[in-house]
Amino acid sequence: MNKKIISCLIIGFILCSSLNAQTTQEGNKGTASDSTFVFHYPPCIQMFKADYKSNRQTLQLLKKRLQTFSKGKDTLYVNGYSGECENDSRNQRTAFHRCINLKGYLINYYGLRERDFKTVNTPHNHPDLGDIVVISYSSLPPLKQMEEEVSKSVPAEKEQKTEEITPVVVEKETEPVREEQEIKEEVQQKEQQVVQAVEPVQQEVKSEPEQPDQPMQTDELVSVSQTSSRYVAVKTNLAAWAGTILNLAADVQVSEHISVELPVLWCPWYVSDKHAVKTFTIQPEGRYWLARPGEGHFFGVHAHIGWFNVKWNRDRYQDTSRPLLGAGISYGYLLPLGEHWAGEFTLGAGYANMKYNTYYNIGNGARIDTRTRNYWGITRVGISVVYRFNLK
């Protein structure tokens, strides 16, 4: 009798373990694995919403995984699904824009490039997860193979669940040897089912990646994936405005990590015969961006050229036959505030040389003397509002 009780306890333990494993597997469906990341979308909505369902948690996992991403070697496969719109054409377009928007989000906030992706879009729902975009590494099996494995596992899970619910019937106490043998056989069957349930997962991890047969990649998508965005921006320096200096600047990307900025600053102010400030300055700068132009930290080398004519009380100061000249180095950081807007903070130091004449501050005042000054110190301070075009 004790052997029967112990055998029943063993069977109950195996049944509970199997049910827990199934519950855990179902609870994890639709979340990100180590190399596959699933992002959910509301029906017919193209824009990526980080706060929708489990998208924010999946983004954190993807960010951690991207720390080992090798640009130029690794590839991210982006698979878009949409099946809730009124027709296939609308579904195809919605899936396409979902992939583009999600890639743009990753490019802007995680430093990826357009050529790091390969994209396909499908005009119907994912068979289990509905409207989603799946991002996976090239080292994983294609999504079609994953779907087939999921669909095959569903009937097996239902059949296994039915068998587990079936109670073990003890017929008679007069045949203890036969009952024990039946219990042992059932225990062995359960153990074999557990092994069979684990084998597809192991095969999925070990299998080599294949190119998905469908869906087909559109010509429009190919043209987008082969091009990368080019950083072009206009900006104005609020710190200069605080000193009543009018200013405007343009910043253009010229290579993968380098951009060229050209700010123009001028003062046209005439207050009275005794006080007037008229200046015109340009300060071109070459910048090296640690991530990519238009985002994050950068270092710069700049030059400055300026002309001036300043009246102040008794004297008037004016540049000679040559303008103010100098150069310096700078550090800055650009903080994205949206798809196009950003804030930029920069500080630079360097050298300036100016040769100027001093006149009496009267009409046709005589020249008093000519002086030359050398300056070492702060040459650039910027707190700028930036508008980014992100041209293709």
C-alpha cells in the first residue's frame, strides 16, 4: 500500500511539473528571447508606441543585447505583420511603415545605421501574436520556421494536457505487481513526453539560419534600406542672443562621423553718438561625433574671423586692414528632444589676435594709436536650439 502511495505522489509531481512548464511557456509567448524581440502594435496603427503592452521591457532587453552588436558584421532582421486593415494593400503599407518607424527609433536612440537592417513586411497577422514587428539576429532561424514549430507544438500541448488530466485508475488490490508495473510504465511515458517537449527547443537553438521564402521584399523597401540618413541642421545660439548678438548657423554631415558647422554672428546696434556696437563674425568648425552626426558627444576644431567698429564714450575702436583672427578647440553634446528638434551645448577655448585703431569718438576724429592684442581663453559658448532635417 505504501508503494502505491509513493508511486501516486511521483506521478502527481511529474504532472504538476509538466503543467508549470506549459504555463511558463505560454506566459513567455510574445516576449523577447536572447536574440528575438517582439514589439506589439494596436490594429492599423503605424507609429511605434514604447508604452504599449510589453514594448518598453522588450526595448530594455534589446538595448542590452545591442551592446554586443558588431556594425558591418551583424545584421538585424525586421519582420512586420499587419492584418487588421480593410485590404491587403493597406496591410502591406502599414507593415512597411511600422518597420520603418521602429528602425528610425533604434537609429535615433541606439546609434544603429540603416544598412544594419534587412526588412520584410507581411500583409496579414502573425498566426499567434497578431499585429507585431519582430527583430531577430541573423544567427537565428527564419521567422517562418519559428511559426511552423509553434503551430506544430500547439496540438501536442493540447494532447499532452488531456493525457495529464486523465486520472490513474487502480483496479484491484489483489494484483499489486501488475499495478506497480502499470504505474512504472506511465511514469516512463511522462518522462519521455518531457524529453520530447525539450527536443524541439534544442533543435531550434542549434539550427542554422535560412532566408525566409515569403513575404517578398518590396522595391520601395530595398531602396530605403540601401540608403542612410544624412544629418543637416539649422540652429541659433541662445547664449549669444542673451548678449544681444544676432546669430544663425548651419551644420552639415560630410562623412560617417564628421560634420561641418558655419555660424554667423552680427551686431547692428546704434544707441547714440557716444554708444554703438557693430560687429560681424564667422566661426567655422569641423566636428567629430563619437556615435554619429546629430546625436550625442562631439569634439570640434574652430576658427574665428571678425570685423568690428565700436563707439564707447570718448573713444572709437575699429579693426585695421585685417580682421580679428584666431582658432580653438571645443567639446559639445547634442540632446534629441524629438524627431527633428534638439538642444546643443558646447564650450570652446583657444587663441585670438586683433590689431585695431583707436580714434576720438567725434565726427572724423583723429586716430590716437594702433594696438595689437593677444588673447587666450574662452572662444566659444553655445546653448543652441537645433532643427534637424535628416535628409536621405
